[in-house]
Amino acid sequence: MRVYIAGALSTLPVGTPDHRKPTTIVVDYIANLTMMCKVAGQLRKRGHSPYIPGLDLLVGLVNGDWEEQDYRGLGMAFLEVCDAVLITSESQGVAEEVRRAGILGIPVFYNLEDL
């Protein structure tokens, strides 16, 4: 099964004084992607094909000219061809992904065991 792994990339809510502080963004991003990669490894061991949209950061860095909408657009395109969405944590972006999955009739799971 193709599984889209959705999760918050920042742990601080928008409006929190440090939520856009560069060190906070980078540390949160790396920690959250690490956790999503571990989940992806568990999915692979179970025979699934995971997709982590947060890893698109590497493509954007190499190309150097991506805007935020480029990242979001690529992730949503992959979401549309996935068989399931697995939520690892909540955020505004994750809420948008869940809404889109609902429109497309893609089941959303909140833990690995239910998948």
C-alpha cells in the first residue's frame, strides 16, 4: 500500500514568540523528519511504500529556487495517488492534508497499528 506520512514539521504553534526563530525551525524540522523516517522504516518492513513529503526539502535545497507552494504542491500531488494517510502529529498543514484525503476518499489513520 502507498502510505503518505503526514506530520507537523514545527512543534511550536503559529503565533508563539519563537515559532519562526531559525534555530527552532531547523531543530524541530530535523527531529520531526527523523521520527517520520522511523515510521517509514516500520511501514517498509510491513510491505508498504511510504512517502514523506517533508523530505522534499532536499530537492528544494539542491535546486535552490523553490518557494513554499512548490513543496506543498508536490506533496499534495503524491497524496492524491496514495492509498492511505498516516498522521504522526497535528498541524495546520496536516489538517489541510486530512481535508484533501477526505475529499478524495483516502482513509486516514492516526497510528501504525490501525493501518
